[in-house]
Amino acid sequence: MQYNTLSKGSFHDSASCCRRHGTFNDFVDVELPLSASTTPPPARTRNDLQRLSTRSIASASFVVVNIRTGPTKRQARKGRAPTKKYGEAYTRGALPEQADMTSDSSLTSFSSNSSCSFASDSPSTSSSSLSPPLSSSITVSSSGTVLPDAAGDSSQHTDSSLYRYRYLPTEIIELILSFVPEPFPTSLLYVSRSWYYAARPYIYRRPRLSPKNYFSFVNTLSTSDILGTYVHVLDLRFIIQSGKNSYTSRLLRRCSRNLEEFYAPQTSFGYAPLVSVRQCGSLRVLDLSLVSETVDLRELFLAIRNLQKLTVLHFPRSSVFCVDFEDDLWPPNLSQLGLAGGISDDFLSQTTFPHTIKTLSMAHCPFVKTDSVRSLCHRLGPSLTSLRVLFPLPALSYNSLDATLKLCPSLRKLVVSTDYITHRLLSAENVANPHPLEMLDLDCSGMLGQSRKIQADDIALAVLEGRLPKLRIVRASIKLGWTKDDEEVSELIEVLSEREGGGLWIA
């Protein structure tokens, strides 16, 4: 038979008791020898248990003890003999230091042939494990710690000191989890209850979403008010034709409290998600570059106006033509801007851009002309460190960006399509003083006549003459037709390889 003892002296079903009081932690399972004489406790009916003071039981922290005097149900069903092990205890609970345990006033001793009594203490939050065999006399502390008898051989309990390190404070667990690399392993949720609650924010911090788990993720966050607050990065770029505008809007509202980065999907981003973006006060990155649905830029400006922490903004390439605009459009801390879609020529030339912008990219702007691009580079040039201008920009001329290094004296990285430059980009006319450019990336659309507009010897000559003293990395599109067997390309490779980390990459 199996009996469960509470610290108050009453008997109760252990599983029901743990469910009622919310603890499976301070659990001690003691198996007595078969020859031990134990007197069964008086029977308790359901009415007797209901008459127990719920208030006193709920306020008392207790230790549950299972006393087995015979074979278990499983052993009896299979006809097996009862276990011969005795004197072993299964403990759950934080173990204090040895000095603190010996001085605990609530220690209670019992032997295998005597009655058992336990003192109550606060429950702990850990899982059970098997302790080494104990002697016939066992001491149990108020926290559920099993101690060897003072008169017994201490060599039998050398492994018990390991229990001191099994139960870590929550702060230590969180510190350990902060060093776990991405992707965060979900198996850490199953270590214990403490690890589950500590690891849950890291699981939801940057969820890896795909069309297979997207709907379950939406349903999970829709039914919880807490899980959405753990999300800091919401990346929906891999969700293609798998959602609705209402789903995206719902996720933004649920994650609005701590959301820092949002990458919009190709579809399912319209008016409703734009309105929900306004609630994301902690947003730092807003990337709409993949959005293929029509987006009104006026609504976009209204959505980002109050985002004081926004630093990265990429426009959608399918945005509606912007005619009416105001000067006060941009967040105050914007540092990276990607222009695309219905940006008009007047918008670029007349809008006051914040001088905090250090990275600028332009692509898929069919209405932008040469004069407006040069005007923008002239105004933002002193603060720009990275510029990216790629095909298609159909309104630009073949030499629109030849004066880029002259207009942007602080530029460190330049990614440009050869459709809009010539060899004059690196000439002494446009690079009079030593320029701090470190990386040059040459792209090409592959259209007829674009591969011969700039050659490898143009770059090598600018480096040797001291116009680009810090240039280390050059990347060229394979559409330019450069090969390592060419004499000009070999000379450029030799010049760049003399610098630390320098070289030529063709891809």
C-alpha cells in the first residue's frame, strides 16, 4: 500500500495535492525495508479531506512523503517481486550548504523502523533525481534535504554535495542562457520548470518563421497576452502567399510593446498593418523593401512620424507616387535610409532629409532624375559613409554618378552599377584629394555596352597615384568580363594584395 503524508498530519493524494498547491518540487520518496513494521494510517474519506482547512493547507509549505511497504501496482500486475532496495530517498528542493543544514532547527530524524514526521518549509522549483543509498537513520531538513546521520560513515554520501549545484537562482539561469548562440535550442525548455520560464523569452525573442509554422505562431500569440512581449525581431520575409493583412496587423499589435525589428513579407502588408506600425514605439528597424502590394507613402510617413527610436527605414518598391509632402517627415534618429518605389524627382530635391543619415541606398525609383540625385548627394555627402545605387533607375543618365566621390568626401563604401558611371569616377578631376574610400563594389546590369565603361587599370592607377590610399577591397560583377588572366586584372590584384586584408573578388 502507498500513503502520502502532509506536514499537518493529514493524508492526501500526492498528485492532487501538488495540483492544488502548484508544486511538484519538495517531494521525498522513501522506501522502507520489507521487514519494517508500519502501522497504516486511519482511513480518510473525501468528506474528511474537504473538511480540512483549505486556508491552513494553502498557507503551509509541505513535504510529501510516499511510504511503500510492498510491491508497486506495476510489479504486482506483472508478477514481479517487490523491490529490495531500502533506505533510498528521492529528493526535490534546494540544498543549502552543509554548515547551514546542520544548524537548521527544523531538522527531523527518523529510522526505517520508526514513524516519520516532517517539518514544513517553502517549496522549491526543481526536478527530482536519485540520491545515493543512505543508512537506516536518515535526517531530513525542512527544505526536503536528506542528510547522512552524524554517526554514520560520511564516505557513503560524497555524491550528495553535488546536489548543492543542481538548483540555480533564476538570475544565474538567465545569465547562462544569455550566452547560448542562435538559433536558441528548444530542448532547454524541458530541463525544469525554472529553466522553462527563464528560456521562454529567448525562444520568442527572434522566432524563425516559415510557411509551415506561421499559422500556429499567429494562433499562439493571439491567445496569449505575454508571449508577444517577448518578441523583439519579427522577420516575415519568408512568408510568401501564406497570410492575410489581418494576420500581419494582429502580430504587430501583439508584439508592439518590445518589437525592435520588423521585416515585412512580400504580400499581406497593406493599410491595416501600416496603422499597427504606429503602436510599435520601440521599433528601430522597419524594412519594407520586399513589399509588392501598393503602399501609399503618405500613410507610411504618418506611421513613422512618431517612431522616435527608428534608425533603419527601407521604402517599398511598389509605393504610390508621392506628390504632397511636408518637411517634418522623418524620425529624428534615422541613420540608414533605403529609397524605392514612387519617390518623385521633386521629393528628392525639395525634402529636408535629416543629417543623421549615414547609409543611403537607391533602387527601383523610376521617377528619379540625375539632377535630384546629385542634389541629394551634395546635401547628405558630408555625413554619408555608405552609398548604394543599383539598377534599375531608368531616368538616370550614363554618367550621373561620376562626381560621387567629390560630393561625398567621407564615403567609406560605394556600391554602384556601371550603368551610371564611367572611368571618370576615379579621375583626378573628381578625386583631387586623397579619399578615404575602403571598398568599391561594381555591379552591372549586363546590358549592351556597359562592361567596358570602367576597367581594372583605372582602379589600379588611382591607387598607385595616391588618390585612393585606403582602398583595400574591390568587388566586380562577372558581367564586366574581368578574368585573372588579363594583365590589367593581375596588376590590380598585385596592388591590392600588398595591403592588409586587400584583394579583388569577381562574382
